[in-house]
Amino acid sequence: MTQTTTQRTATPRHYLMCPPTYFDVVYAINPWMDPSSPVDPAKALAQWEALRAAYEARGHRVDVIDPVPGLPDMVYAANGGIVVGGKALAATFTYPQRAAEGVAYDRWFAEHGEPTYRRLGQTAEIMEGEGDLLLVGSTLLAGTGFRTTPAAHAEVAARLGLAEQGIELVPLELVDPRYYHLDTALSVLDDGAVSGETVIAYHPDAFTPAARATLEERYPDAILVGADDAAVLGLNVVSDGLNVFLSDRARDYADALKERGFVPVGIDLSEIFKGGGSVKCCTLELRPASTTEETR
């Protein structure tokens, strides 16, 4: 692959994160979780703080939701909901172990989001937030197969008013239980708003043939990520259009990002990985109704 000539530009983002105060692996609801593998709480917190500091050092705003005792997976803030066009829709989880997280994130939207982010409450259908719903410009890629249901896709489209915002929802079915959320199998790297080039990356084997065909048609220049980097959740990234925050173990993917003009920022989240998540799982993006958000 030749070096890209596209000029990448970082744009300021607004993120919501939850510290891993109560993070632990005490049950197994995905293939990565092993309750017999102990978590080092101090190390987990230090790694989370390093991720937060990396965002803030590059000009991004980070709000923090208070963790709730008894909810060890609440650190995975991306699953808490989705915020598009200033509308905040809280998650409804598949497993009872995580059910109260949706209530906690909905409460945060009510108490801290308005008026910038209008709270819409939780979904009636199973919907696990930005774990399965990834916005790429005017397209919302919507994962299903393990967690978020097709019925939830329809509910999200209606309640967020996607059609009125000019956003098309595109469903993608996942088939590998290791990549149980879309954000473990696909990265949004550049929405094209500034650069003019929309860029994603994905692991083809995580998708059904029909979903792969959809991705190939829509994103013919996507970065294809191999099994080794996918297996360290290397695709679970956050990008600001220039800087791509990702697992420091996804080395081939990092090289591919450089070739496309991005700046990979390696983050060690080895403790938080034990619960089946990485950078993106820890990060929920808050998108206001306008493209310019007042700094508070």
C-alpha cells in the first residue's frame, strides 16, 4: 500500500467515561471473560486514567459518570447508550447482570446532559449503545447477531429521528462470538467531514457474507484487519480523524493506520481487556445537535 496523500485533521470531541472503581470479572457473558483470572484494581484504574489523559492531552473533553457498586462492567461506557444530534438514548442490556447500567446512564443523561443532550430514556428493545451502533458521517452502522436486536435498530431510527437528520441505518450481522459487539470488529476512522475521505477498518471473518458484501460495496478502500490484531481487540478504537487510540498490541493495524495518514496512539488496557473490552468500549461519544459545541 502506498502512503496516502489525504490530509488528516483532528476535530475536538466530547466523551463520557466511567472509572473502573468496581471493575472485576465475576461472571462470564462473553468469550473473553474468565472469573478465575484476577483483576488488579489499581492497574486497571491507572490504565483507564492513561486513556483519559491521552484524550485530554489532544484537546478532547471528557465527562465522567460515577460508577455504581455491583456493576463491574459499567466501565464500558460505550454500551451505555447512543447520542446523535443532541438526542440521548440509553441502553437496554441483554444480560441481567448489566441491566442496571442502562438505568444509571439514563439518569446521567437526565441530570447532566440537558439542554445540550436531550434525554429520551431507555429503549424498549435490546440495544447496547455504541457497542453496536457506530456513526460514520451520514450512515449509522448497526450491528446485530449477539446483542442488539433488529427490532432495536428500527426503534433507534425512529426515536433518534435518523431520517430527519439525513442518517441512513445500515444493519450488519456478526457471526463470531468473540466479536459480539460491532465495535469489536469494526473501527470508524474518518467520517469524511473534513478530509473528504470516509475510512473504516474491519475484520472480515467477524461478519456474515451478506454483511461483508455490504461493507465491500460501501467502503471499498477500508483497512482489512487480520486475525491476530482482531484477537487483541485492536479494532476497538476511538478516532478523532487524525489520532487513533487503540490497543498497543495491535501492531500491524497501527502500521496500516500510519500508511493511511493516521497517528496511532497505543494504549495499554490489558486489565480492562479481561472483561472483553478495550479503548472504544470505555468511551461513549456525546454528539450535540450542532457541529459546534459550547465548551462548558
